Amino acid sequence: MPTAPAPGTTVTIEAVLAGRLVRPLFQPIVELSARTVVGLEALARGPAGSALEFPDRLFAAGAAAGRLGELDMLCFERALEGAMAAPVAPPLLFANGEPAVMDQPLSPRLMELFASGPSFRTILEYTERALPSVPGSLLRLAGQIQLGGNGVALDDVGVDPMSLAFLPVLEPEVIKLDMSLVRDPHAAHSRTVAAVVRAEAQRTGALVIAEGIETEDDLVTARELGAHWGQGWLFGRPGPLDVATHRYDPAAASALRPPRPGFHQPPGTPFEVASARAPRQPGTAAGIAAALDRVRDIAASDDAAVIVASTADLPVPLHELAGRARSTIVLDRPVPGEVAVAVIGPGYGHAVCIRSAGGPELVIVDDLPTVAAVSRVLLNRHTRG
């Protein structure tokens, strides 16, 4: 077991990593009707009483030393070790992933822990900061997690409208509403987020968690926002597991959608995925121009939209096509013989796929699940972080 330094001792990030001095604390996540504990979220802390005790300084020190990846992996390892050593294991363990290092491979220790067969399902939480920065790595890591029978969650939904655009692309098992929605549920933004999340949860079977529940009124608000589960000080503050007396719901893990290995890495090209669900048409110059005009009109009307393009070599300049889109992602590995562009926003999607072989063919898709599938194919060819 890691040995804590004496109080007042100066602790460096190198010492934290060498001594495995990250401490996991655990906060309960509860079912809002029965208030039974369905899982725990692991939160990382450095050595108690040191300058690196709290996560903001701990992760800042890791980033400054160029060792953020090691620190993030250590936090994940310590969370699993803590949950596995508990007298009674939780049904679900939620652990956070640092967006800046999501392209790193799993550590040998982490693979060893997963191979030992934990009795609980692990849910890896992504924050929306990961969405524009490492979308390809995010989907590849989601695929790895699913292979092990575990799941993913999208955290802090509602802080940035872009998280709503990526919801159908990631299709997480869990959607976590940011606490700002609970604090101001009647704001127009909060109502929009709740409506989009509710529709996505109904479509995909995702469970919705509200964060920041501190009072009984917050609990009522969380349920009105569509949350099934929740977490916050009303139910318990983060603490060590050796003093916890949680009443776990043994059926909690089965309440989550079963894992779907391969879902985040669909086979085929963008054109093949689109044409399997929508009709092909001749790729005339006029037809292609009209289809791209539609993309441009959508992007011009919504600053929450995200555009994913297979190449910058489009009949319309990309900067014109992008309009007011919040993020534009251009692949660094284009699909040979194809041009594809998808625009996806809160609750909607539109994609144009063109194939040049054998005479230009065009497929136009407005169905959100299909546009999301086309986007997944595209983003899996994006390697830049």
C-alpha cells in the first residue's frame, strides 16, 4: 500500500507517481426514488495536507511536468484497486478520463486489474472537453471499454452546447447533467438541454444522472429534468470506502444498457453506411451543390453545430461551409474516392456522401442515427489529438 508522507513534507509530482500516492475517494450515486446506492464515482486526491492534495493542483503539476498521462492512468488504477479491495464491492464504478491524454494505451497494471475480473462494471466518464480535441481517440477508447463489458458516460452535459451535438455519436450508457441545470432549471438553455437529453435517452436507453443535488428541492428538480439517478451532498460527500456504509442496489448494473462491442467502430466507408439506409442518386454538379448548400444553411443557423468532413477539398470552401459551427473537424486520413461531410447538432443531423468510382453518386441523409453512424466512421479515421 502507498505510504503517505509526513505532514508538512513537500511533495513533488515525481514522488506522487513513484510512490503511487494518489488517494481515491468515493461519492455515492443513488436511484432517486428509492435512494439506494447504484454506484460510486471515484475522485482522485493527492497526499493529505500537501500542496498537491486537491485535484486542480495535482493535475496542473502533472501537466507541467509532462506526466499527465501517467497521473491519469494512476488515478484510474487506484480507483479500481480501492473498489476491488472494499468489503462490499459497488455494482458500478465511475472513473474520470483526462481528455488531453485519451490517446494513450492502457497501462499494464490497468490491464491486469481488468483481467482479474472485477465484480462490478466500470463506467469511464468523458468530459465534453474531450469531444473536439481527441474525437478519434475517444471513440477508440470507448471501443476498448465496451470489449471488457464496461460502459461510458458523457459528463458535464449542458455546460457547452457542443456536448449535445456529440451525444448521438458517442451514444453513452450514461448521460450526466451538469449541476448548473439543477441550479437554474427554468432557463431556456436548461429546458433545451433537458429536452434533447430526454429524447436521446428514450431513443438509446441511456440512463440520466443529475449532479450537484444538495437539497430535497434539488432532488425534485433533478427528476423534473429527466434524471433517473443522482449524486451530490444530499446523499453523501466523497470519502474513503473503508468507513462507508452504503446500501447498494444489486440490480443496478443490469439497469444499464448491455455493452455493445464494435458499436463505436462501424465497418464500411461513409458512403456505404449512408447508402445502406438512404437512396443513392446521380452525383450531378447541381445536385451536389444543392446538398452542400443545405449543409451550409444548417451550419449558418446554429452555433452549437459540429461539422466533420473527410477532406478540405470540397466544391465549396470549407470556411464558407462551416458557417457558425462551433467545431470543424477535417480528417487527416481521407477516404479514397469519397467525399463526405456531416453536420450534427442538438437533436438533429445531416450528411452528404459522394462516391466518384463508376460515375459520381450522391447520398443525402437527414436521419440522426444514420448521420451519427457516418460521423463515427469519419472520426475513426481522425488521428490528430
